[in-house]
Amino acid sequence: MDEEFSEEDKKIVETLLKNKKFVTKKALKIIKEKNLLERVLKLNEIIINENILERLQEREIKIERNREKKIAEEHDVDFRIENTEIKHRERKVSDFVSYFNSKFFLLQQMMIKRINPISIANIKKTANDEISLIGMVYDLRTTSTGNRIIELEDPTGKISCIVTNSNSELFEEANNILLDEVIGVKGIFKNNYLYINEIIRPDVPAINEIKKLDVPLSCVFISDLHVGSIDFLEHLFNKFIKWINSKEAEKVKYIFVGGDLCVLPETLILTKKGLKKIEDIKIGEEVLTHSNRWQKVKKVFKREIDEEVCGLSTDSSNIPDIILTGNHPVWATIRKNRYFSVRGMPSWIPAHQLSKGYSLFNIRTEEPFSSIKEVEFSDTPKQDKIRSSSLQKKVKLDKDFLTVIGLFLGDGTVKLNKKRGTVSFYFGKRKKNAIEIVERWARKLKLNLLVHQQNNLKMMYINSKPLAKFFSQFYKNKIKDIPEFWLNLPLEQFKWIVYGLVLSDGCFEKRKIGGRVRINNTSINLLKKIRLRLEFSGIYTSLCLSRGEIFSKFGKRISKTKNYFELSFSNETTMPILELFGFKEGLRRNPREFRESFFYSLKKLKKNIKQKYKGFVYNLEVENDNSYIANGIILHNCDGVGIYLNQEKDLSIKSYEKQYEYLAELLAKIPEHIKIIVQPGNHDIVGNQEPQQTLKETALSKLQNIEFGTNPCSVVLNKNFRILMYHGYSYDDIIREMPKIRQEGYKKPCLPMIEVLKRRHLAPSYGSSLVIPKQTDDLVIKEIPDIFHSGHLHTVCLENYKNILLINSGTFQGRTKYQEMQGHIPHPGIFAYVDLQTRESKLINLN
């Protein structure tokens, strides 16, 4: 081709040739200047010249002139989005104090005019008088006689209130109270209890005048598209696109879209068969959840990252118990504060928000740990020049054998090659108990034990390749470690390994009350695993970094120092270990025990260490629950991001970036005069913590007619017409905790929406959604909406509550396997249409 043609010219000509079209030089220039290539490709002409292009442009101009403008294009009103401000920073105890105080005082102001409340601190001055007070629900329980006790608190104190079962209507109301909601009560105070005769909620006032716009505009509401899922019903969404471009949708000005990640590979997960690395977990294996139930693993997620991660340490050292991505939620609580006590129940908090003052949860259990009666060795090879020990094929695993494993972890080494193997122990002269146990154990197994004494060090050798092969599992790359197999012993066996470790590499001391045991070792992974196993049996330890002098094998002091780690325990829970050292006295009570649930234990967070990590991270999805236990800490099985096993079976588009790119392509088919207001949901890329930030960083930002909202957010039209948008993540918890809507809540999604309006809070119970604690509670419903829109439940509702239009807009996703298991029936392809001038509303079914 001639040199005067540019690269762009060449590409246009090549494209036309591929489509069996030829172009003149003048026509090529017009195609390039006026960007007509796509339209030319649709022509039936073979030879493209300037006359054909002129007729093409004239025809398009004529079509444009004759096209009747849609009504929505001719009208406009003032439009703004009120988004929630989200600042990313580390959260402190003071943020929780401010958050709960903000929630209390905002909701108190909504009720204070209807009742004349007194503070809880002043209630004792009004015995036998009818009083009113406003409080946050701290605890709920039922007495043995069937009465309901509601424990309320305000900034001045707490009080227990009683609702008797003799008043059936009031009793039913009391049974549907949620933890952490703010209520007003009236009743009589006597015998240190307030006997309630009326319960008051903030609730929204009745709206007398229904607001309307003075222009002929309308809007539609959709949600839960789930583009990228194999269950995404693209044919229905294409029907929606066709409808929005039709004459029927000529008044539509707005589309409201209510929207709808991980741990390191060495992390140990508690399965029904014991502790196991997360990278080795298989689908179908059972793991223990925070509700103390065994549930099957549904999916295993795996993705590669290069980002900052969080190391959570429950000791005053830089030794993390677990390392995980910043957005991964952890079950945690703050038990005390100086100003307004926060309920001691846990909630899901993203790792990057955790700081000193939180306590992390674990579960005490012995169920998955099973005893081992004997150890099997491989056949002994022929005798070599070195005197070798002959072993039986099976040896009983008694307390001496287990203690020797502990002694090896402290002061043992192993040498193994193709021909022979040697197990060695090195003990100082003071370690008489350790020496006697090894000698007794060697006699039982009829082993040839070689002993050599030099200075203050006694060296003991056993030449046996099968024995060396056995002990090599505890000595990988010259670093002491304990495989998961041995961590899965019951406490009655495992304590003897700990006993051996203390005899060889530790010390113990008696005190006036009880005692203290220490284990010192240079292998941090070994001590972390020992600690983790003991915690499942309710034994609490402290792990810290120390520095000390080291010695050669022959007792010679080496001048340089080396870091080592110390595992110590001294409280009441450690009696199964302390008893082995002769401690019988009563010890102080364990301060970390969680009083409200016998199977939980608490670990106070000391540090959240931020560090860079490049590599793979993993996550699990669990059936019928939302958690699993990793390294002794309860984690949320939040939605996985990235590649997981068998992902192609569940996703048609495998990456979030491409999912949003394809969604942008679909939404681009909507006419540009229609504003699309999009907010995120719990399956979107921005994480689950609420308020959720906008989706502005995705491919959707390429669209000119899109507006981004946080979750929650409010859209205000014509300066005073308010549309509240909240995805609805808290509705699952509300349906589960409220008996009166438990059966119908998923079928009639307006029921939980009414309950949040009554409470004037989008997530009344702290922990029902992943809430970010801030100076102000952004989930309080401060302004009364004209329309309240939600999604999440995948079912449709259109209802009026006190002249507020409630809309749950269904989904464009088919019925998933999880929904089948739960018995939920979604309503795909149904959306809500609202005429903003007349306030008439209807559901449109695309099926």
C-alpha cells in the first residue's frame, strides 16, 4: 500500500476487505473523519464511494429529525445523591464508644417528646411509681416461669425489666425485641425490677401528604443482577433493556439499581478430623463454625495477591496468631469501656479495623481429637558396621514415648541418609528426669542407647534408621516442628508431649498460690502450634520473644546472643499440665473465659501488625453457616474473590474486572437520557462492611449517565422528594431473630423493611451486618423517605407503610443451590415501576 496511507487507514481497509467491501480513497477519508466504519459494515454495498456515504448520512439525519423525543428527555428536576462519608483508618475503642453513644442519643431524641424519660441512675428514687425510660437493649432472656427479661442500658447504668406472659400482646412484642435496638418503656419499678406495661419504638411518623413531582417522570427499581454467575438470567435482562427502550418506558428518567476476600496457605483449620492446613482442605470436609456446629465446606477459594495484610497478635510481641487480608471479617468484641458499656457479645469486624482493646474468639472442644494406641515403623534394614537397634514393627504409644517426642522437640536432633540413621539427645546434668525417661523408654523398646558424657553435657545416641525416619518428621530443614497429625491427639495424650518439652527446653516454678511453667525454643512455628492445640482444650498461654545466651553441644558458652521464644502458662485452666509437675494448689481464676457461652474462649488483641505479602491466599465457603476457625480465631467465610476450586462450575465470568466490564456493556444499551443510580451489595468488590463505598473504581465509571451511591444512600429529587436505598444485608439476621416474621420474611421482604423503619435503624443489632464504627451512626434513619428501596432477598414486594412506598425489587439471578437447600423461591425478572407525578406504582413481570 502507498506510503501516504496511515496505520489507521490500513486498519480500516483491512477490516473492509475482510467483510468483502472495497473503498475509494475519498470515501476512506470520510469514513475516518466521521467515524462511519461500523455503519458502513452494515451496508449491503460492495463498492463504498463518497456518494454512498453521502446518502447514508442524509438518511440518518432524516431518521433523527423524524424520531419523536421521549417525554423524559424534555423534563428534568433537581437531582442529588447523599452518600455516606467513609474514611479508611484503623478503628479504636473510642470509635465504638462514639458509635454507640451516637446511636443512642439520635434515637433517644426521636422518642423523647412522646415519653418523659428518666435516667436509669435515678430510677431507684421512684419505687412503686409509674416511670418511663429509654435504653439500648443489652441482653434478652426468658425465666424458668416463662417471663421475658429485657436488660436495658443508658449512659448512666443498666436495669433489668420484666414482661410477664400474662399479657399476651405485650409478651409477643417483647419476644420480637432485637439486641442493641433502642426502645422506650413504661412501667412500675419494684424489687429492683421494672415491670413493663408498654413498649415504645422510635418509628416513622405517619405522612399525611404524599409527595409528587410536578413533571411527568417515572422511575424503575432493579437489584441483584449477579452478572458473571452461571445463574445470571441474561435473556431476562435483555428483555428489560428492550422494555426500557420501548414506548412504554418513555417517561422513565431514573433507574435505581440496588447492588449485589482471605488467609495464608499455612493457616490451620479445625476440621472434624483435626487440624489441617487450609491449602489441603477439600470440598465436603466438615469444619467447626462459630455456632459450635460442624458444617461441610462448600467451596475453597484461592487467589494471588500483592498487598498489605494484617497480622493479629494476642501477645505483647510481634508474633501474629494469624495473618489475613485486611477486609476479612473476624469475630471480635470490646468488653469494657469507660463511658458507655458495649455489650460483650461478638460481631464481625474487618481485620484492618481491629486494634488493641478488642478480644478475639475461639471455641473450646475436644471432639475432633482422637487417641493413637501404637506407632508403626518400617522394616529394620540389615545390620551395618555401626551397631544398630532393632525395632518391633508396632510399638505402643504410652506416656513415656509421648514424653520422649517432647524431649526430642526440645533437645533432640536426627541424622538420616540412605544407609543409616541416628537419633540424638543432649541434656545438661540437671535434667535428671529427662535422662531417666529416655533410658526407661529405650529399655522398653530394647534399643541400644549410647551415652557419652563431656563436661556438663550428657549426649545420648540411638542408631536406628526406622527410628530416625520417625523422628525426622519433627525436624524439617533443621527446624523443630510438629505435624498436624500429632496436634490431633486428645489432651490426655498431648499433655505428655508438652511435659517432655518443658523437661528439656523449659522450666517450672512453684509459687505461694499455684505455679508457672515456661517453654523456650527457637522455633516460633512449633510453639504457635503447641499453643493453638492447648487453646482448643481451654488452656491459655502467653507467647513472647526473648533474647538469651546460647551454648555449644559441649557446654561452652558462646558470646553472641540469639533470639528465642517463650511459651508460658500459669492460670487455672492449665491444671492438666501443671499437675504433671506436682502442682495441686488452687490457682487464680482465668480472666479470659467468656462467661456467657461455655464453649467460647476470648483472646485479647495486643497488636495488629500491617505488612506486605505477595503470594496465594485462601478462603472457605461453608454450608448453612458463615464462619470457620483458623489458627484458633473465628473468621467469617466472606465472599471469595479470585480463583477457587471448580470455579468454572459457578461462574461464567471468572474475574471481578471482567464482570463489571460486561455489566457496563449491558447498561450501555440504556438510553443516555436515563440516569442509572447504582449502589453496591454484599456480593460486590468493595467488601461487606457497612456503609459500603461506591463502585466508582470499576468499569461502570465509563458510562456517562451513571451515578454512584454508597450503601446506604439517599437520592433527593426536586429538593424534597427522598428515596432511601439500602441493599438489605441485615435482613437475614432480622428474619432469623424475630419469631413473628421468621416464617414469612423471605416470602414477603417488606416485613423486615417495616421492622427497620419501626426501629429507625437499618441494622438494629450490632453484628447483623459488618458495621464500620464511626463518630456517628450512619445507619440511623434520620430523614423520613418517600420511597424505601432494598434488594438482597431476591423476592419482590410493593407495599405502603405510613404512606412510605416500600420496594424490594427481586433479582435477575435464577434459583441457586443454596436457595434450594433453604427453601427460598426467588422472583427473577420482576421489577417495580413508579410514576413520580401520580405516585402510582406497579410490578412489571418480564417472564
